[in-house]
Amino acid sequence: MTISPGAAASPPDTPPTPLLETTGLTQTFRLPTGAEVQAVSDVSFVLHRGETLGLVGESGCGKSTTVRTILQAPPPTAGTVTFGGIELTTTPPRQLRRLRRRMQLVFQDPHASMNPRWTVRDCIAEPLQVHRVGTSSSRNDRVHELMDLVGLDEGYLTSRPGSLSGGQCQRVAIARALALDPDLICFDEAVSALDVSIQAQILNLIARLRADLELTSIFIAHDLAVVKLVSDRIGVMYLGKLCEIGPAESLYRSPRHPYTKALLSAIPKPDPRHPDRLRRVNLRGELPSPTDPPSGCRFRTRCDRADERCSLDVPPLQTISPGHQVACHYPLSASAPVEMTPLPTRRANGVVGQSPTR
Amino acid sequence: MHSSLSPSSVTDILEVDDLHVDFELPRGRLHAVRGASFSLGSGESLGIVGESGSGKSVTSRAIMGLLPATTARVKARTLRYGQHDLLDAPERVMRRLRGGEIAMIYQDPMRALNPIMRVGDQVAEAIRAHEPSLGRKELSTRVVGLLDAVRIPDANKRIRLYPHQLSGGMRQRIVIAMALAANPSILIADEPTTSLDVTVQAEILDLLGDLQEERGMGMILVTHDLGVAAWHTNRIMVMYAGRGVEHATTADLFEDMRMPYTRALFDSIPRVDMPPGSLLKSVEGRPVDPSNPPPGCAFRERCHLAVEICGTTAPPRRQVGSHWWDCWDDQEEKSVK
Ligand SMILES: Nc1ncnc2c1ncn2[C@@H]1O[C@H](COP(=O)(O)OP(=O)(O)OP(=O)(O)O)[C@@H](O)[C@H]1O
Ligand SMILES: Nc1ncnc2c1ncn2[C@@H]1O[C@H](COP(=O)(O)OP(=O)(O)OP(=O)(O)O)[C@@H](O)[C@H]1O
Ligand SMILES: [Mg+2]
Ligand SMILES: [Mg+2]
């Protein structure tokens, strides 16, 4: 068995349909107290084949819920999710289960997602077994192939997850997610718990897999530098809303939503000689309660541009330049970049190459 | 007056020289720390940086006297806090130091807090542990004062909440408040922000930096991220496989990283100025097995500068002022002023 990118590529003469499209995606939870949380509110975006969308935003802004809602676990309260041309919200459960193998999730804590009594081989082979793919010997070949793909030594085949390091365990989780040739992989804080050295290895692995397998993915991480490294486009969320979405490079270079700018300026630079610390845009006030979000623009209570209009009207997501959308009544101008000039370092500063073009 | 002494040697409140920690385990001996040396002046902050398993936490726990007595073997040329020799201080003294003079905060605030006790009561308990005679009124003033100190808004209201009703950042502030309860002269923060969100991380690190300056506390910041240490420390010791391999003032270190591992650590940090699709210069290969460290330089298998001697003989310690590093490579030594 070989690894093929996206199972059902569209014929050359039809315009490319996105692999995934959400419109008005909304997820409301009712808490035991009776209060409601709109964890995801009216989120619309498209994701094309081979593309990686990064999702960023403060804790609790709804990144994980967005991904879980796309996977229909649980299905949205409102809105639609079209995956490979199929509307998931109206798909019967039986068919949905079959579709799920084409969408995989990789979590932050790899140890927690694996049965401690299984061997690495069992962990990677499980999805193949569950979906009755191939014979026992072809499954075995596939396990070897996957281990090779994620850079795991075959010596670990019979190891238990508990004896693996965090980085090795995350490689197993990625191998497992790749086992069924999914069309979409969602990485939810998949590198967040790893220390910087291991994180670099896993990020490079993901970059390589993206290029080699033409993976389509959604990548969530709270570290904005990490997200930028692996994403083609980036969506910024605040209290369940998508406030800005656009190409990674231009969104970081010149953010248009005041919240994006504040987030970007909070990134600590790994060098004490960098002057940025003094220029940080501090978010004033605290994150409002998600059960009682501000009226109008949800960010207005912490925004220095907000006026009455912002408390009355919900700003719609509007296209501001090709592929770049922002939900703000008073977006920043394109010429107000966040200061991110690289420092002159004495030696090479870490970039060893660009990923191959896709 | 004391021209023969360097200024720091006069005020060092903590001195660690050639610390070794072995664990005697059923499957053999594990060398967790194999030579760590640093000192801390009052009001100074030191970063201990290195990858997972390099011995950072064991080093801090050795200072706190918190290693399991049954398995840990601690040795050092010097392990001193103020007048106290920490190597053979009686447990009674250690307990007093731990609670009062040297405080520690950990990565996960949830583990340091009691989930079924109001946070105000937990802070109060931390204060009472050192000042049992405090009256109720006075105690609650102190609690609110501490919460103000760690910039918790509406402290009066929040003392009534339980840990799960607070955000991760607020919880970590409570933990810091508890650590400050006894006015420690040294605060050891072991990965204090790893479990927090990026916006909150920066705030907590700034808070720790401010508190350290305001209170003239010594601080040891343990982190795997050289970028985090960059902002909040005066000096840094880089550890690899249980050994301190480079030490310098933070400014000197970033000006001139000498040990190849330090540079590799720096290069593995993603930076926002890297274009999407960039690959990181990661340190490939695996850390050494602490129960069987190789002869020579432990980093050699992962080092692009390694030559034959690195595999046979421990590298020499090179020193320029307070900057020292262990490496056989000396091509650039002359360039250091
Ligand atoms: N099953 C649930 N029931 C009730 N509320 C929930 C549930 N899942 C999530 N929430 C709430 O929805 C909001 C969004 O949570 P979500 O986990 O999606 O955020 P996130 O952006 O992934 O945060 P983090 O960075 O901390 O992982 C939060 O307010 C959270 O408390
Ligand atoms: N109580 C213990 N008993 C036995 N071995 C231990 C004990 N504590 C730590 N070790 C071992 O000592 C070595 C150093 O561990 P330490 O916790 O100091 O690493 P660290 O640098 O803090 O790593 P991390 O970044 O993962 O916290 C590791 O090999 C670890 O497994
Ligand atoms: Mg999440
Ligand atoms: Mg540790």
C-alpha cells in the first residue's frame, strides 16, 4: 500500500472545490448552571486541498470546539460543514462514521490518547483494524511504512507508550493519524507540550509530511511563531468569533484587526537585545465571561478603537484584500505593521531552507 | 574596600559548586546531575535552561532538599545558602528554609492548589504557616495585599472562589502569591508558564520579573526555552545531560554562544520573523541515556563540530570573565574579549 494524497481529487476541468467549507458554524453549550456558552459563533471559512489553516487565539476562544464541531463531535447548533462536497450536518450517523476515517485528530497529550498496555505496533495498527483495511500481513507492512515515514526506529515496535518520550509518542500519534490516508488532519496543540528541541523535530516532521503527502490540515497552537511556521493561512479567534483570517505572511506582517495586533505584539522575542518588549500592546482588562459576551463586537471592551457603533453592531467578516478577511468596524490600515524585524545575529539564524513548493 | 573580591562573591546568597545527583534505582544507578555550578546574588535572577531530562528540576530540588532521601545521592563541592551548608543541614532547618527563605513554584498551578478550598483560604494558610500568631483581621488584610501584589483585580471578591473557577493565569498568580507569603529571599520557578496560554505567559513572566526586582529577591527560572530565559534573567546556565555546559551573563550569552549545544537550542526556537514553510535547525538524534553517559563530551553525537577527541576525553572548561563553557572547539576563543 502506498500513501496517496487526497483520495478523491477532482477532475481537471471542474473548478477546484474546497475540501472543507463551514458557513455560520455555531456551537452553543448549556452549562449545568443553565447559562449558555456560544463557544463557536458564526464561523465561516474554506480550506482547500493541500492547504494548512492555522487557528490562534487565547485559551477558551473556541479553537478546539471549532475543530470538534467540524468533525461532528458534537454536531453544530447552527451552520453547515461541507467536507469533500458532502454536507456533514445532515449525513446519517452510519455514513458519518465512515467519513470520519478521512478526518483525523492529533492531540496535545499523546500518552492520554493511547492505551498504555498496547505496543507501538498495536497503537498504529488500530485504525486499520477497526476499519478492516487489508490483511494482517499488509497491515503489518503498513505499520513499518508509517514508522519509517514519521522517523521512528523499528526497535520501538514492541515498546509501550509509557516508555516513550513525549516526542516519540507524538510520532506514534501522527503515524496512527496517517494510517488511513486521511484527507484532513487536525493538530490540536500537538506540539505544545513538547520542549523546544523536540518541538523543532516534530514541526520539521509535519512540514515534511505536508510537502510529501500534500496534507490538508488545521493546525492549532497557542505559540504564534509555531503556527506561522506551518500554516498557509491563519484564522484568529476571539470569544468564539473569527475576527481575522488571511495569508500567514501578510497577516503577521500587517494585521488588520486590533486583536490580532495585540496578540502578535505579546510574542516574547528569543533575544534580550530586542527592543520590542517596551512596545508591547497590552490587552487592557480581562477576557469577558464567555457566558455573557459583550454586545456588538465581542472584542470592544478591550479595544482602544471601540466606539458606540462597536457596542451596537456585530462587525461582519469582510474581505479587505484578496484572501484576507477581517471582522472590524475600524480595521487597522495595511501600512501599520507590527515591528518584527529580525535581529542581526552573528551566525545563521535558524532558517535552513524553504519547504518545497506545492 | 574589598577590591580583591568580585562584587558578586560578596553578596552571593546561594552557591552551588560541582553539584552531582545520582539516583540508586533497582535497575542501576542514574546520573541525573553530573556537575552544575552557579551562584545567585540577592536580587539577581538566574536561568537554568536545557532540554527535557537534562537535570534542571533535580538541580532545583537538590537546593530545596526535596529529593527522595532513600534513592538520591547528592554530592557537591559547595551547596550553600547564606550561612547554611545545605548538604548536611538537619531536616528541621531545611523545612524552615523551604517554607520561608526559599520558595518554589511549579509548572502546573492546579497541582499546587487544593481543588476544594477557597483560594483566599489557601493563601491565608500559607501566611499562617510562618506567622501563626496573626489575628484574623490582620490575616485577611495580608491576603488581599498579596493578591494585589500579584495583580489580581478585585482581590476581595476573588478570595471566595475555588481554583476551578479561575483561569489558568489567575491560578498561577495565586500560586505565586502563596510562594511570596513568607517573603522568601529566593524564588525558584520551575517552568512556571509552560501550561499557560501565550498572552498569559508573557504577563506571568513580566510579573515574576517585576516582583523579583521590587522585592530584591533572588530568582531561579527553570525553562527549556532559551527565549523565555532571555527576557527575565541576568545570568544563564545551560545544562546538557546533567552537566552545566555553558554559563554567562544573559547579555554575553546572546552576544556570543560558545558551546554548540547552546546555539542549537537557540536555533530550535521558532521565530515570528521566519517565513511560513521554513524548517527549523533542530537538534536531531536523542539525548544520552542518564544511566550510561558516554565518555568525552555528552553532546558529541549531535554536534556538527565534533572531532575524535570529543568522544574520548571530557572537554576542557574555557573561561573568559564569568563566561565559561565546556568544549574542545577553540577556534574562536581568541575572538572573545
Ligand atoms: N463540553 C463543553 N461544555 C461546556 N462548555 C464548553 C465545552 N467545551 C468547551 N466549552 C467552553 O467553550 C469555550 C471554548 O472552549 P475551547 O476548548 O474550544 O477553547 P480553546 O480555544 O480550544 O482553548 P484552549 O486554548 O484552552 O484549548 C470555553 O469557554 C469553554 O469553557
Ligand atoms: N525522583 C527521581 N527518581 C529517579 N530518577 C529521577 C527522579 N527525578 C528525576 N529523575 C531522572 O533524572 C533525570 C533529570 O530529570 P529532571 O527532572 O531534572 O529533568 P528536567 O531537566 O527538569 O526535565 P523536564 O524539562 O522534562 O522537566 C531524568 O533522567 C529523570 O528521569
Ligand atoms: Mg483547545
Ligand atoms: Mg523539570
